[in-house]
Amino acid sequence: MRFPMLFLCASALLAQPAYDLLLKGGHVIDPRNRIGGPRDVAVRDGLVAAVAAGIPAAQARKVVDVSGLYVVPGLIDLHAHVFAGTNGNMLAGGHASIFPDYFAPRVGVTTVVDAGSSGRHNFAEFKKTVVDRARTRVLVFLNIGGSGMPGDAEEQNVGDMDAKAAAELAIANRETIVGIKVAHYRGPDWAPVERGVEAGTIAGVPVMIDFGEFRPERPFQELVLKKLRPGDIYTHAFYAPVPMLDEKGKLLPYLLEARRRGVIFDVGHGGAAFEFRQAVPAVRQGFPPDAISTDVHSGSINAGMKDQLNVMSKFLNMGMSLDDVVLRSTWRPAEIIHRERIGHLSPGAIADIAVLRVETGQFAFVDSYGARMDGSRRLGCELTVASGKVVYDLNGRTRELWDRLGEYGPQGEPFWDGTRGGGRPLPLTQ
């Protein structure tokens, strides 16, 4: 009698759908794997299970029609500010950080990298209050300043910039801390940069530099040609005070030399660090950013910057291809911070996915100085999947029509993140 029961159990197992979620009929852009064309994407147990044309719908518990849309890896915002802080939720300059789940999922962002909001004195609080609570994956550039970015006086305190202590904390928290941040220093010396690089060298992580106030004693060219190592990042790449163009509007050769050295140029748009008069000539002359990021905070999100898709759309309208813009918002940032399980759609990768649309029409975009650029294309987000769970669905594509459900109650499904903030992204070391 045992054999028929075993047979029935085996048959039941075989009848289970192979996939939890199937995104069908979209145009996949996966720069790491050089995919750019019609494919279906299947998800199982929080991971990408298959990317192929014509995956049978019957093999999935839930099938979502994404025809006419672009399916890309979940976007990675390399420069954000999401730590509530210990000092009135304020960053330097009087701007507040924003909890990541409030803005990230609705624009296809599944990973944000906080750029120095915390230092070694308050990283533990950041991890407890934000990193460990957010549905969005939060990674961290640890500030070389012990208190992070609480305000000007503490950010100028070189005596609290301890390279060895910062490196030890980064080593002890490798799952979360991906680099060291140096920012906002106004002094005439290189001490914060040198200590940041020292910490990065000890910990084996990249350093991100916000150059702060420009002074003749420490010229910008020296930063990117001598002080930074290959793999280190200069953020705010198109900030007007940075000497990028000569008097004739030509790209200065030292920028290409710095890039050849391996220095990475990140957008870091923010509320005051991105100008079309720098970015448009640079892109047209063959100097696009290595990474596209927002520098999101309360002072930028409702100004010229707005969100990750707005910044990506600006570069799309400057002449960069959609594939190139996606590369610099997915796989390239993942490479920069050495997190190879995200930023692509290889089978076995964490299933972070953004389903985007390209709208055509008459649009306008604004830089940090309030200048406008007109454009004909704009990116929008239709659906966001984080660690295999749907976390944003603009038009209810994953849902059933109400008049087909009868006397329905809460529509909970295994593919939907119904945890109301309690769901956790998959660890990158799994």
C-alpha cells in the first residue's frame, strides 16, 4: 500500500509549477549578459530561474504580461541618503534623509547605497533603524568622519577621522559596508582624503569622494590623477565648479587620463551638483558617467533631480542609448561596489527586476541650477520586483479584476510582498 501513496506524492510534486513568477513578452536589457531583445524572465525562490524566449505560461504560478515594456535588472542608486540620523534627521546643508521604501520601489530601484550619512559612531543605529528594516536593499559607504553628516562643525573635525577604526568597522560589516565616503571638507589640506584612502586600502573597499569646497592648495586634478586609486569614485561628476571644459568648451584631457587610471565618475545629481552646461558637452565629447545616481535627500527629490528615472532620462535625451543608461544604473554600479549577485539577470542571481516603459512626447528636465533641457523621451516604472517579490505595481498587472473574484477578501499571493515593510531582501552572500 505504501507504493501508490509514494507515487501520488511524487505526482503532486511533479505537478507543481516550476516558477513562482513569469514576466512574459517584454524586451530584456541585461548589459552584463549582453542581452537586448525579446525574452521571458522566470523567478523561483527569490532568484532568477530562467531568461529565454517562449517560456510556457503553464510553468508559472503567476504570469504577468509585460509586452511593449523593458525588463531590466533592479536599478542600483550608488549615491543616496537614507539614514534618519541622531541629530534631527539632518544632513549637512539642512537636508533630511528619506526612508528608502518611500521612494525607491516606485522608480525601479531595488538597492540604494547610502553615501556617508553615518560614521563609525552611529553606524550601528543606522543598521538597526534603516538597513535591517527596509524592504529596499540598503548598502553603505561609511563616512571617514566619526559622526557621518550631522552638520558642518563635526564634518570639519579632522581629529575624528580615524582610518584604522573606520576600516575595522567596514571589515566587521562587509555584508553592508561597501566603501568609505569623504565629503564636505573645506580645509586647505588633503587629510580627509588621505585618511579615507587609507581606510579603504586597509579594508579593501573603494572610496567615494565628494570634493567639497575647491581650494587652490588642493587642486581637483591632483585628486583624480594622484590621490585616488583605481576603483575609487569621484561623485558629483558634472558639478559646475569642477574644471571639465576649457575656454572653448572642449573636454579637458586630464579627465580622460583619470579615467584611464581607473578613477570612476559618478553622477551624484543632488540638489546642487549637476549642471547641463557641464554634462551635455562632456557626454557629447565621449565622457559619459560610469554610474548614474541621484544623491537623493529632501532637498533634491522635489527639485531638479526628482528620482533615478529622471536622472536616467536626462542622459537618454543627451544621446546615450537606453542600453548604456541601463548599464550605468545596474551592472556597472554592482561592479563598482563588488556586489556581483545583483545588477543582472543571470540564472541564480537575486531576482531584483524593474519593468520600465519609454514614453515619447514633449518633456522637460531641470538641472541643479534651475536650467531646463527639453527632451522627447522619458522613463517610467511599471513594476518592481525585489528578491523575487513584487514591491510596486503601478497598474495592477499582477492583480485580478475585481468582478471576477466574487466575494473576495485580501488578495495575498506568494509572489507579492504583503509584509508591509517587514519583508527582507535576500542577503548578497547567500
